[in-house]
Amino acid sequence: MSKEKILLTGANGQIGTVLSAELRKVYGTENVITSDITKPKSNLGPFCFIDILNKQRLIEQVKELEITQVYHLAAILSASGEWNPLKTWDVNFNGLLTVLNLGKEGIIDKIFFPSTIAVFGKTTPRVNTNQDVPLLPTTVYGMSKATGENWCNYYHKRYGVDVRSVRYPGIIGHQSIPSGGTTDYAVEIYHSAIAGKEYTCFLDKDTRLPMMYMPDAVRATIELMESPKEKINIRYGYNLAAMSFTPAEIYSEIVKYYPDFKIVYKPDFRQEIAESWSESIDDSEARADWNWQHAYDLEKMTKDMIENLTKKS
């Protein structure tokens, strides 16, 4: 596998920091290059500065580094995106087109595009949402990802580009505190509990959303990218699922470890975003095509989160 040279764009984000470390275990440290618009906090391998909107810089780096695969993670997330919709569209959509054209021109062999449950909207059945449903996203982030899914599918059908994608649910990890997302409360709440602070939740207590623990999300990504091409039947974003819970349910798990922990609910603009998304996901196509299986439920995740965060505190 050492012949592969992998570039991660937007690698300083919540998923990128963990995914790059796991990819380096598989392909070797020097064969996985991270990139972003700021220097990473920890220098654990090769890094280059790339603004995804600087098309020429991206193309030059891909050619110079002899990149064979791009994990295109660069994006502005759901909540942050609403403050600057046009910039969000520019970053999320036009950056993807540059990467897809690298595949079209045969410069790279394989592309990973992360989609999201934010592509769903009020036209989508909220419970056990299946793979093919009407998409009417309510955020510019969701709009950019839904459009990106269509372009990924088009580039595969028209030009044979080997692009692969999953619709991530909310991702929870102990490695960093995310920012700009509608599901971020599910990470923040653990940090507050361990710090002995009351947590103010920006979603209502009964807001149910699909979630996934970081080890499952990273493993799913790598398993998808390593699957034989003939097994990949969906090119616009496989539904991906592990668990669904509400703020009240995650709180109930945490107080088993911290009985004095308190939570208050003060929903903000993110509540409306969350209410437009699915409560649970049917990912049977991913399980059938490339044998996806999640390992963590809410109870197991909470135990692991608290163990790891306690070590850092």
C-alpha cells in the first residue's frame, strides 16, 4: 500500500485530525499529507498550506507530491455556514469541483467526499430515513453537500471518476472540541461534565439525531475507500448510521458517572436546523455493499469518552 500518496484537505478539523493519524498507520507517515489554511497544533507528519479556493495551488501540490488519493474534508459546517452563506457555498462546492476535475483528468485515482445528514430536510421521512429520499436541505451547508453528491455521481457516470462518499451523522470524539456544527453539543456536554460545570444545551432535550462515535466514523471511511471498486454501487453518499439519541438521553448516561452534573436547555437557531434533519437512518445499503458494521452504542461510547477525557484533564 506504500505506493499510495494521500492528501487530506481541511485536515485540521474534527474528523481530519483523527483520520490522518489512522491513515498513517495503514499507509505510512510520509505517504499521508495533511493540508489546511492554518498550521496543525501537532506536527505528526507531512503538512502543506492549501486554501481550497486557490485552485492553482491545489493542482500544483497534487502534481508535485504525486498524490493518488484525495480525502476532501475542507468545508464550512452547518451552523457556521449560516453566518456567511456565499463563502460557505464557494468553499464547499467550488473546492469539490477542483478535486473532481483532478480525477477526471486522471491526475488522481480516488476521491473521498464527506456528505452529511444535513442534506435531508422537511421532505425527508425523519424516522429510519432510507437511502433514496427527496432532498430539500434548509442550510447552505446542506445545499452544498446535496449538490456535491449530484456532481460526484455525475463525474462517476460521465467520466468514470472513482469518487466515494458517506453521509456522516453527528460525529463525537474525545480528540477535539468541534465548532460550527449543529450536533456539537454531544461533544461539549462531556467536557462540561468532567470539568464539573453546568452545561447549557442549545437543543431541546427531546431532539433526537443520528450520531456516531469517532472510531466508527474513521473506520467506515477507510473501509469504504479500501473496498473493491465493483462493490461500490452508490457514488453520491451512502447513508451511515450507528445510534440515535436526544440530549436528555446522553445526559442520563453521563450522570451515571457524574451524579451531580446539571444541564439546562436553551435552544437557539440550531434547534430549527436540527428539526429539519432525520431522527434515525437506514444504512442497509452500506451494510450490504461493503459490510459496514458499527461497534459503539451510547453506553459504550460514554464509557470510552469519559475514560479518555479524564486522562487529559
